[in-house]
Amino acid sequence: MKVEQIYTGCLAQGAYYIESDGEAAIIDPLREIKPYLEKAQQDGAQIKYVLETHFHADFVSGHVDLAKASGAKIVFGAAAQPTFEAYLAQDGEELHVGKVTIIVLHTPGHTMESVTYLLKDEQGQDYALFTGDTLFIGDVGRPDLAAKSDLTQEQLAGYLYDSLRTKIMPLADDVLVYPAHGAGSACGKNMSKETFDSLGHQKQTNYALRANMTKEEFIKEATDGLLPPPGYFPLNVQLNKQGYSSIDHVLNQGLRALSPNAFETMVNETGALVLDTRKAADFSEGHVPNAINIGIDGSFAPWVGELIPDIQQPIVFISDAGREEEVVTRLARVGYDNTLGYLEGGLAAWQQAGKETETLPSISAHEFAQRLKEEPQPVVVDVRKPSEFTAEHVEGALNFPLSSLNQHLAQIPKEQPVYVHCAGGYRSMVAASILKARGFDNLIDVVGGFKAISETSVPRTAFVCPSTLK
């Protein structure tokens, strides 16, 4: 038996490959299916099942393409209602992969169709639990993401409480827990950076598995402090439920090399958004007018989903040479399939063609400190999360989190310098590029963000430990 976790850091997502005696199962695969097909081929195995724990909201699963390519059967729990052909397994049903057995456990709560898969080894012993978004390491799935549900989040949390206590907690402590997500995912509140653990350790450390916890206590704790989910979540659920375009089609369309003239024409004729995926420093030095900078080397796909509300939005992009396929693939992972091509030759080709470029000034934290001393009423915009801002911030700074920046445009002056910072420099350039595209021309990005600022003499509020904040 082989069990492999395939973890994708930018989405904080775990897919799983299980192989035994020439047969394989894939759990919660990502959109690009080639790695799974290659693993099975290397093992001389046939993919028998594509197992889905639920209709994912934060990414588009590869279940449809993988089933077509491998001949595997797509499996959901009995409460799922996909519009494509799939096998709906009953609670407690056994699925056989080579010499191992996978038991389907109906575990509603995160969503009503959620299931957990219990893997028994060749000797019939409980070995691992693939919990999807039902149970994370240190947390549980948030109960407010069920698409078109008539149930309240409190009612869903009640179902989740029952699922944990009747299906998961009775299992032995040495069973391994393999969740669908880790720290950084918006599918939970406070997940651990660890990507798997023993169930016994989770019973000791995970607040949601306290032995003496009442249902009322669980509901309160599971629903407390939930931030609004990203707007693209329901759209991804629908794609996972109804199917989607082939990833090959998306790649062929998105990887069209566009000359500067063709790139400009594409933007003008389609209304395409210009997405610049280069590093913040490169964007600062020069970029195509009205481009939005979301760097490929950060939390790229989640921020695209957070900031571009329409997954059908036409997109053309600029990237570092050789990373074009990576950009299109990572956009497709979260359902942004309408990528129409990229600027061939990058910004250098654009400049050589005599096209207009713009810059966005960046300064060091030390220069920022000096300017604050010289300017009477500086405007400082902190785009970190409210919890980060509350813990410690520059005195007098305005907190307009990146995720809700558009709601605060009227509060940001256009006629005087505006200093923008985040924690480390990634989000601030994203924010500054959005503001610049909306007509703000006096923006200055602070390189290194609050981390760098905290090493200067800039006056700051007293630090408050985030763990004490509610």
C-alpha cells in the first residue's frame, strides 16, 4: 500500500494518492491532472476511483477531467447532486482498491454532502482518515459555506458536532488524519501549519474535539469570528457540481503569445483585465497602464479570487519568461478560465514598441520614517487584516484591508501623498496597483511593510498579543 499527500502550498490544499496491488484512488485532485496520471503510470496502476469529499469552494477540482482521462469512477457521498455521471456512495459503504478498503463516512456539517474516507490497510486495520473540510489539524471546516443551503450556519455547526462525535472521535488514537487544507486556507479559521497528525493528538489539542464539549459550546466556538468568505467561493462550488471546460482548452487559450499591438487590441476589444504577475519591485519600476499587480510568488490564486469578483472576467497577463503556463494553471485552479493570452516578450517588448508605461514609487522603511518626521499630516494606509492592525500599527494609520479596499476609496485622498503598507510588501503593491488603476496618482509603497517599519523609529501603538483578541 502506498499513501501519498500531494500538498499545494499556494492553495494550502492537500490531494491524496492511494495505490495498492495495481489499483489507485485519488482524493480531492487539483485541476491539472497530469501529476496523478504520471504517478499511476509509474506504479503500473490503474486509477479506479476519484474520491471527492464535497463540492469544494476554494478551488476547482480535477475530478471531471481525471475521470475522462483515466476511466475512473467519480465518487461523492449520497447527499451530493452533481450534474455529471458519478457514483453516490452510501454511508458506511466499502470501496476496494487493490488489497485495501476505503469506507465512506457521511459527515455533514461543513456542507451537507461532506464525507470522510476511512482507509483500512491490507490487514483490515484502520490506518488513515481523509477528512476533507470536516476536520482540519487544529480546527474544523467553517459551517457557513454550503451553497444554496436552507440551513443556518448554527444548524450546520450542529450537524458538524454530531458528525465529529459519532463518526470520527470513536476511532482509535493512532489513526492518521489527512485533511484537505492547512494554514492559509479560507475554509477554516485557525488551521495548523502541520498537514497531518494522529487523531489522538487532535483529540488532545483541537478545541473542536474536547471530550466534555456541549453542542451549544461547539456551535458558539465554531461560528465565532468567521470572516466573510471570498466572493468566488459559490462560483467554484457550481463549477465543481456542474463541470467545466477541459484544462487543455484553458491552457491552449491562455498561452497565446500576443505582440504588444495584439495585446493592446485584446484589452480594448474585450475589456480584459491586465494582470501583472511579476514581483512588486519590478512592477514598481515600470508597468502597463491600468495593470493590477498580483505576484505569482505570493498567495496568487486566493487573491485573484478575492479581488476579481467575476470568474468569467477576460484576463490578459504579463509574467516573467517561462512562467506563463504556471500563471494560466493557477488561475484555472480557482475557476478563472477566460485567460486570453500573455504579452510576448514582457514589458521590454512593450517598451520597445514605443508603448506608454507607468511607475509606482517605492521607498524603504527608513525613508518612510524620515518623511513622517517632515510631513505635517501624512496619510498612511495599512492594508493588513483588522486583527493584524489591532495587534500593532503605525500611529494615525488608516486600516483599509486589501480584501475590502474598494469599499474605502472615498476615504483615501487623491491630492496628497498616500503611503501604503502591509506586513511584508506583497499586499501593499497589490493595493497600490488597484488604487492607481482607479485614478490615485500620489501613492508610495513602503518596501518590507510593517516588519521593516517596526525596525525604525516610526511611532507605533503598543503591541497586543493576537491570541488575546476576539
